[in-house]
Amino acid sequence: MAKSLLFIPDISGFTKFVQTTEVAHSQHVIAELLEVLIDANTEELKLAEIEGDALFFYKEGEVLSQERLLAQIETMFIAFYSHLKLLEKNRICPCNACASAPNLQLKLVAHCGELQYLEVQGNRKPFGQEVIEAHRLLKNSIDSENYALVSRELASAIELPIYYYSRVFRFKEGQDTYDGKEVAYIYSLIDQSKLNLTTFSQGKKVSFGTPPNLCEKKEFPISASSLLEYITNYGYRHHWVKGADKFEYNEHEVTRLGSEHICVVNGKHLNFVTVTKEVQPGQLVYGEMTTTPPPVDALYQFYVLTPTSKDSCALELQTYWTAKSPFKKALIALVLKRVFKKNTRTALNDLATFVSQNLNKKGH
């Protein structure tokens, strides 16, 4: 029987990450990273299972050549660390989960052997001794959480030299004992600086030479970071932004610079993108802009939060707009400014009501 490839990328630091950070955001971050790794599967590996912080891939009846295996490993690392860099550069959330996400690492184990299969509810999964051995190799004596490990069995099958080296890889020998059996492998630590990380669009930071066209302020009996979560999590929007039919957004993404959402009002789609601007030290800010509501050419709203105590903050909602034509400027001055002002006050009052209701539910 032909040997099959077993391939397991595992996110290092996941347990500590979940135990010491906000669970909801940490789950979003891990889910995003797992999706990134799945998308980086360029060799049509079959996904047997998502194992919490790891992915279990296999290729039935085939092992990749030395060149293809190393290229697949490198692609996974590039995708993983490129996404972490995006999360770091475009982060707006101050929570521990989002702040510590760039510290996550990736380890990857590749093994091979003759597989047996088990079918459960139509899903066919590998099982048996080789599968157990591949997973045990994740628990090794390598003094790092950032490496690629290739079992000696697989390295021999594809003629990968023990001390193979390249720009990305510097393999060396290793071995550990599992249930009295000595298992040898080769491994290479991965230096992020040697990876050609994918470039990404940096979130937009805007500045204005004039005061906001509108500015409304309100005090809230909640911490600035908690209020920011209510504002930036679009799943809460329908509670305090009235008049919208629905909000469309990526439910599995922590809002960051460049995040997009759509507000549907009377069948019309208003497209928003997350932006930011400079604020005073200690303040938090969330901003969004749209070019879709006529007659403005662009509309910006910034929620600037200033902590006033551990459990209270002041929110300032700043609205800017641009309109090039004299007709648009006149229409805004005569009619729409009053509408914007009314809608802004209503949204802040509804947000305050929503916050109060949630505090009461939690027994505060």
C-alpha cells in the first residue's frame, strides 16, 4: 500500500491565549488564523478535522516531493505571519486578546505512513498508529514553539537531507521517546525575517484641518473598553441604531482598520469602512466612513472615548462631511444638518439605554 502524507499545522500558545485573554475575541482571532491556513493549502490536502488550535490534513496514497513539501510548509508560515502582521498593524481593539495575538506562533508536523480509515456519518477520516504518531510528534523536546518538523520516515521517503538548509530552512536532527519507542525527526526553526510576508492594505488614518461639523457628547457608566466593544461589534448595532433593515458584516472577524460593513435602509445599501484619526493619549477611538449617502461626497463619524474612572467614560461623537458642489453644501446647511444632528442624538440615547439594560442584566 502506498504511503500517505500527514500534515498538521498547530497554533502555538493557543491554550495560554484563551485562558488569559477575552474569550470571544480570542476565538475570532484563532478562527481567522485557521481559515488563513486552510486557504494556504496549495497542494489539495484533505482536511480531516479541525482540532481546536490545529488542522489535521492528509494526502491519501501520496507524499509530496521534497520541493513541494517545503514550498507548502513555507506558504503556510507566510500566510500565518502575514495575517498576524495585519492584525497588529490594523488593530483598534485594546483588549488583551487582540493586543497579544501577534505573539502567537506556528508549529507544523509532517509525517507519512500507511493509513487506515474510519467513516462516521459520511465523513472519512484517517486513524491508526501513524495518525497517533503524527500527533505525538507535536509534543516534543524542541525548545521553540515556531518550527517545521519532518519525521525521519518522511524525510527518508522524499530524500530530504538531515542538514538541509536554504534561505528559510536550517534543519537539524532530533528525537524523542513515546511509549518506549524512539522516534527520530528533523526540524527547522522558522525565522520570520526570512519569510517574504504578504503586503496588506494599511488602515486609513485621516486628519481634518477644521473642527467637526457636528459634535455630541454623553457620559456612560461603563468602562471605555467595554463601551468600545458595544460600538465596534456590529452584532449590537440593531439595538441602538434604529431605522436600519439589517447590518451585513463578517461575523467571524474582530473589527479592525479596513473592516467593512453594510447598513441596509429601505433597501438601499450604505457601505462603511473602518478608519481612524489621532486622539489624545489615553483616549480610544473608532471611526467609520462612507461615500454612499447623498448628498454628501464623504461622511465620517468618530467615536472618541475618554475614561473618567475605571467604570465610566465620556463619549464624543464627531461627524465630518465633505461636499464639493455649492448645491450640495446649501442642501446640507438648510436641511440635512438638522437631520444628522437629530439622528446622532437619538443613536447616543439609544446606545445609553442599551448599555443600561445590559448593566442591569449583569447585576451592576
